[in-house]
Amino acid sequence: MLDVFDHLPHGHPLAGAMLRRQLLSRTCSWAIATPSTIRWIVRCASGAGLLEVGAGTGYWAARLRQAGADIVATDAHGVEHNGFAGGFQHARTEVCSAVDAVRRYPGRTLMLLWPPKDDPMAAQALRAYQGDSFLYVGEGPGGMCADTAFFAELERGWLPAAIAPLTVRWLGHRDRPTLYRRRRRAVRTSRRP
């Protein structure tokens, strides 16, 4: 893991030259999309289409498309109504709720990147999703992503299958690109008395 400083203390001679996380987050993404992470996600998708819900500016979708991925990016808010995006857009993002997106594109691998903290969107999307592979880039329980229902759903129904080998992230954050596989569903057999 490589941690990237997002600022220097006020008054430091280089403070003005540092890239600030908030500005980059608004124009790009809350997570850093390095070429190695993008290639890792494309390999994890194994040719299957991806569905990103909560895509915001479409930054990751644009990077993944450049790398050859087939991806549909969706967000509940158009970029002009998204308080995080600042009006910036990197890729066309279809406006629909996460649950509607999962239902509309059932054959794609679900991808969530830094879902909003204390927002039910991530848990709702994961519950509605019927696929067997799921890509998540974000912090774990107690961090700055999703809500407790999402992490309970993740724990109950999913197992980590792979973690990106090299991740660049903002200093002080613990996000990691992780591929999850659905836990095997119990097969019920009926017994006749």
C-alpha cells in the first residue's frame, strides 16, 4: 500500500502546491484509480460486463473503458444535481437508483466505489444483486463508507476472493479494492416422512 498526502500544514512552504483531496475527489473520485488497479479490475471482471452504481462523475468508468472494460455507470443523481461532483463529468452516467440499476442490468458484475457514509444505497444494491461476483473499493466497518447494514450484508453473504496487490490511497484512509464471491447458498432438500 502507498499512502498519498492530501495536504501539508498551513504555513508549510509547499502547502499551496499540494493537491488537495477534496478538490480531486470532486473532479475525479474518492479513491485513486491507478493503472495497476484498473488493470486488476479488468482481470477480475474476466470479460463480463461491469455495473457501477453510485458512479458520481463517471471517473472510474471512463478509466475502465479506456482499459477495455464493458461498464455501465449509474448514479441516483445527474451530475448537475450531485453535490459531490461539482458539475464535473468524465463519462456518461445513467440516472437511476442503485436498486433499479441492479435490476435493469442483472448479468453484470456489481461494482461499488466509496458508497456514501451512513446511506442505505450500498446495502440496498447488494441485497437486490443476484450475481456471484462483487467488486468493492472503500473502507471497512467504522470507516467513511456505506452503513452498518451494508457491512452486515457483506459479512453474511460474501467472501473476499482477491485484493488488489498494489493500492495507492489517501493518507489516513483504509480503502482497498476487493473482489468478493457470493457464499454458496444452502440447497434445501425436502424429506418425506
